[in-house]
Amino acid sequence: MKLLVTGGAGYVGSVVAARLLEEGHEVTVLDDLSTGHADAVPDGAAFVRGSITEAGEVLSAGFDAVLHFAAKSLVGESVDKPGLYWAHNLGGTLALLDAMRQAGVGRIVFSSTAATYGEPERTPIVETDPTRPGNPYGASKLAVDTTLTAFAGLYGLAAVSLRYFNVAGAYGAFRERHAVETHLIPNVLKVALGERESVSVFGADYPTPDGTCIRDYIHVADLAQAHLLALAACTERRHRIYNLGSGSGFSVKEVVDVCREVTGHEIPAVVAPRRAGDPAVLVASSEKIQRELGWKAARTTLHEIVADAWTGWQTPESGRGL
Ligand code: UDP
């Protein structure tokens, strides 16, 4: 298929673009490089530097589907600058959907998020659970999910939203490279690399067995596989929503311990105050995508996820190192 990958110079987008190319698809990446890196665009993909609000020109060349990753994704920043998040994540996506309609492109796979659920009432979270996002980031992504449902009914759009839990690991040299790193695993590995003296553990008084927050870490390569299945499953007039996690939760302390094991570094950890808005436990039920699309995480141990992230961090900063 001929595919447009928005945000394909970012972490998840570049891994999915690489996997799509491996499967024989023709890939064009559209990315404004506001947070992505031009050298993360995999070899073999065409690259257009630009905003999703300008997608019309690119799409007029004729495409079969769009995989939409381009977004603002920092929870804290979204609280400080909600307008930016509504403009980019909802406004930008509306412009993209409009351009798709005009160009006759009827299929989209969208990067949604666990943040659409907010503080969960029960665990693991299933797709029919209430969506009460606790910040503008989650709210803007939920607004896109709501729009996709409406557009499927109104215009026959074929859409799949994948609600990511904690994406981690690397695919060869394709790894996280955020200018502002907020995620746990990269921050822990930076200590092992000598880039930080210690890692802060945000809260050790949560109602969990060891007092630290529990999250569901999914390997980026397993996540990419789900996108291939989602693309194939796009059905006219339907909007499917799937959670994507590995189904098991690990605490911040457990993550730090596994990083110590993998790197052989003592990794000093310092307990710090809780980070605003962090739920104690976030674990996905991925039973629906397993049942309906036959997806299954192949890399389920935290050790494997961290080991791949560690390899990625030790390779030169280029997405072309596969
Ligand atoms: N966390 C931490 N120290 C860090 C970064 C994150 O203790 O330097 C904690 C954070 O409070 C949360 C968990 O690690 O409980 C996962 O955070 P991350 O930002 O990786 O993902 P999130 O679950 O917020 O999407």
C-alpha cells in the first residue's frame, strides 16, 4: 500500500515506518521536526518536512491510508499550554481528516493513549471503561477518538485508534530521543550512561506493594506489529478502539532494578515527591486486540524491553542503524 506516516521522524512513528517498509509498503513520512529527527526517518521512506495542516498537498499524490503519529505528547506541558495541545492534536488532526476526505483517502490508524482514561476505576483497563482524561493531552486525544467515531458514521471513514500504555524499548537503533526526557526508562538509562547522577523516583507512598507507581510497559516492536494488523483491519464505516499494553504491571522500583541488572550499573535512585496527575496503577487489558486482530506481545519480559532500550542507547544517534 501507499502510506502516509505523520510524525514518522519520532520514536514510535519511525519504528512503524521501518516495519511498514520491511513489509513492502511504500512510505512517505510527513513531519515538521518540531520534536522528531530527520535522521530517524528510515531509509527507503520519502520525507516531506511540514505540518499536518499542510497534508493536502502531499495526499493529492494519491494514498491508500494514513498512520497518524504527529502530536504534542507531554502531559506537563499540556497543563501549562492547553491551547497548544488543542490546536495541534485536535485542530491539526481535523485539518488532516479534511485533507484525507478531499483526496479520497478513507483509512486511518491513529495513535491514541491510555491518558484518555484518566484515573482508572479498576484494573486492568478495558476499552469500555469510562474516559475521564486528567489533562489536556489526554483530553485532546480523546476528542480525536470521538471525531473518528463520528466521521466513520458520517463519511464512511475506516479508522482504528490504538491506545498506547507505556511504550518502551528500541528497534535496532530506533529509540526514544526526546529533547525533554520525561519517561522513566530513558531517564534511568541516562544514569547508567553517566549523563545523570541519579534517577528520581516520583513518590514511594502509593497504595502499591512497594509504594511506587505501577505501569504496563509494551515493547515498541510489538506496538509496531499492532499497527500493521490495525491497518489491515481498517473497515469502512467502522472506528475500532484497542488498548495496547503487555497486560502486566511493573513498579518504578522494579524498573530501576531491571535497569541495574541489564546495565551492571548501580544506578542511584532518590525518592522525590509525587508527580502531579500520576495514577498509582495503569495496566491495560489487551484482550480485545488479541481476540479481534490476533495481536500478541512477543517481548513481554521487562528485561527484554530494557535490554533492547539499552542497546539502542549505545548505538549512534541515527535511525538508520538497523
Ligand atoms: N517516573 C519516575 N521518575 C522519572 C520518570 C518517571 O519515577 O524520572 C515514574 C512516573 O511518576 C510514573 C512512571 O515512572 O509513575 C512512568 O512514567 P513515564 O513518564 O515513563 O510514563 P507515564 O506513565 O507518565 O506515561
